Amino acid sequence: MDALLQSLSPLNVVLALIGVIAGTIVGSLPGLTATMAVAVLVPLTFAMDPAPALILMGAIYTGAIYGGAYAAILLNTPGTPSAIATTFDGYPMAKRGDGDLAITLACIASVVGGIVGALALLLLAPPLAEVALAFGPVEYFWLAIFGLTLISALSKGDLLKGLTGGFLGLLLSTVGVAQISSDVRFTFGSDVMLGGIEVVSALIGLYCIPVLIDLVATPDRHLDVSGQTRGFRLLEAWRLTLQNKWNVIRSSIIGTIVGILPGAGGSIAGLVAYTEARRSSKNPETFGTGRYEGVQATEAANNATVGGGFVPTLVLGIPGTPPDAVILGALMVQGVRVGPTLFTEQGTIVYTFIGGLLLATLLMLPVGLLLGRYAYKSIINVPKAMLVGGVGLLTNIGTFAIRNSVSDVVIMVVLGTLGWLLARFGFSASPIVLGLILGPIAEQGFVQAWTIGAATENLTGMFFGRPISLAIIAMILISLFLPLVKDRMKPRRLTQEPDT
């Protein structure tokens, strides 16, 4: 309790506020990721004591994850990879004039998700770290396969086109040098392609470039401004959140669990939570048309990964998400030794940081509402020429800054143009991105599990004999066959209903 109270010192409160504001602004800019926000601002912490430095970095991270919702809702371009699924219903809400409500719903859900993740870090860090250790290569392989089953929810009514997009993403993920065997694949003699297709660059291209092309091609205004903006719409958002509280809580738990798994990240958490919200809805076919449940699920899940990702980072020294890797490096500079003994030997630092993370999450509500209202008014009033030019510049800067490579910018533009052409024929970008994200995870897990199984002469037991693997396989089967069962049950229910 003493350590938690220390997080409320004036210095720590100011640092948390500055971090949330800076992170939210950087995260809201298309092409600038949460990882980039932490990496750019982390040198400011080198001269600080460990606890304030951690609070500032955690606040930047928290703000950046939420900030990605602004561009996702108002521009249909995820500001950060974690906000991919926020575009599905957030932008349709903005198109019909409810962008202010969508931003407020995203802010409230982000605060709830952040609190759940931080409380999990505070109360359950050691046992949750043991859960992360229980995941071996085969579990990651099956988890990636489970993630690919989400394509059915992202296909927008055409499963065949969704699967085709997913396979295209898997194919793109194999370009370059293989992670395990170091085989060179699909480079066509180009040295540029040896490093493969960078995921964030591809994401920026597939989501941002089509939007820019459509903005240039259509003379209409970007968003509906027929009515006056109605402020925060806070009471309405609170009412909708309370009505849908189980969706927000479930999504927060999903985000915490996914964040604990090293390498998963907020993009996967948001997609899983969105799919579960859609699957549990009485009207799943309406998702993608501006349902507030979709915005709440995504934002609650991706912010919960902040606290969840710190569990393996602090307890095991294994980054749970990409920004955690940057923060882990900063901790080493500070002389903080992460590991199982961190909570006992340097407990004051850790618990002060957790208190600061909770504080930053709570500060995100007023900061997010104020910045969100300003962002909404700016987007609907800015001339389209300035909007296209500004977003285009940011996408190029963001793509180049990832690996300082002009080739990544070219690949981003090519993939974006391809994504725009595919969209003309009904192919969504989301299955392609999902395949691109999950492809390396599935390949690495499969090859490692196969190698271990072959060496122990127990391939079947390796893939189908571990309890966690069997549980994930069961979820895969449920995910695949439950929609089919529901579809078959609907005609029976209609025939059994008496005529009126």
C-alpha cells in the first residue's frame, strides 16, 4: 500500500498525465504505432529514477493504444495495429453521424480494459506468468490456427473470399528468409525481399492507402456533418456501456489473457474479442454496420493487453507485446533486473509502477474525451485536400521509420494499391492482415513442434496429447461448427413457430 500511495505523488501524477497526452496524440496519427511512441519518448526516462520512468513509459503506452481509435473511427485507418477491428463498426458509426459517441464509447471501454489488465498485473502476476510458460511451440501453433478461424467473422458475408484473403496473407508471410530453417523463399532474386514483408508496413498500406484513394476519388465530404456535434454524449455512452457490461468485461479478460502470451499483441486480442462479441450477439449479421458492441469489445481488449503484457515482461523477462520489448530495454538501462525475484527484491518499484499504470488509465478518461472531441471537430471540418496530404505524409513517415527502409515504403504503396483493387471485387483487407500476422506464429510453432516430436518419436502426442493443445483444438472446432449448427437451427425454429 505504501508503494501504491507513492504513485500518487505530484511528480508521478504529472508524469502520468504527460505520458497519456503524448501517447494519445502519437497513437492517433495514422502510421505511428504504440511501439514507435514508446521508442521515441523513452530517452526522456534515462535520467529519471526507475519508478517514475516506468510510470511515464506505461502512461505513453496506455495512451497510444487508446489513441489509435481516433483514426480508426474517424478515418477508417487504424492509428495503431491494435485498432484494426475498431474500424469495422467505428467508422460506420462516424459515417452516420455518431463519431462523437463512438469515441466516447471507445474511451470508456479502454479505461475498463486498462483497469482489468492492471489489476491482473497487481494481483495475479506470478501465477499468470506460469500460464505463459506452459505455452510451448505446439500451443502457439494451435493458437494461430484458432486465430485463423476468425476469418469467418471478418469475411463480411462471403466466406470463400475471406478464406482467399487469409491464404494470400499466409503466402505473403512466407516471403524472405524462413525463421527456423533459414531457407530463402519467394524473393525472386531480390535482396530487398530477404527481410520479408514487414507486418506494420503492410498493415498501413492495406488500410490507409485504399482510404486515401477513395478520398481522392469521391467528391463528397469525408463524414456526415448534417447535424451539429453533440459534445461528449457521456450519459448516452455510459448507458450503452452498462447495457453491454458483460461484453466489455469478457473482452477485457480476453485482452489480458492474450497480452500475457508473448508475441500476441493487441491486434490479435482486438480481433478475438470482436469475434466473440459478434458470435454472442443475437444479431451477428449487423456487425460491421455500426454496432457499438464491436467498438467496445475491441477497445476493451486492446487496452487490457497493456497490463497483461507486463506480466511476462516483469516476471519472466519475456516481452508480452512489441512495446514491452522497448520498455524492457529501458529497464535494463535503469539497472532494474526483471525476473521472478523482482516483486520481492524491488517490490517498491514494481508496485509504484502498477499504481501509476492504474492512475494513467483513470486519467485517460478526461484526457481521451477532451482530445477526442477536438479530433472529431477537426476531422469533420478539415478540407479534404489537407486531410489526404496529411495522412499520406504520416503513412510514409511511419512506414519508413520502422526499418529506415525506402523499400518498405514501396511495398506499402504496392500492397495498398492491391488492397484497393481487391476491395473493388469484395475482398476485405482484414483476412489478409490476419493471415500475415498469424503466419509466422503458426509456421514457427509447427516447425519447432514437428522437430521436437520427430526427435522424441512422438509426433501424435506432441500435437494432440497436451492438455492446453486439446483445449485450443476444442475451441477451434466450436468456432468452426457452432455457426453451422445455429444456421441449421434457425429454419427449424421458424417452422415450429405458430402462424400469427
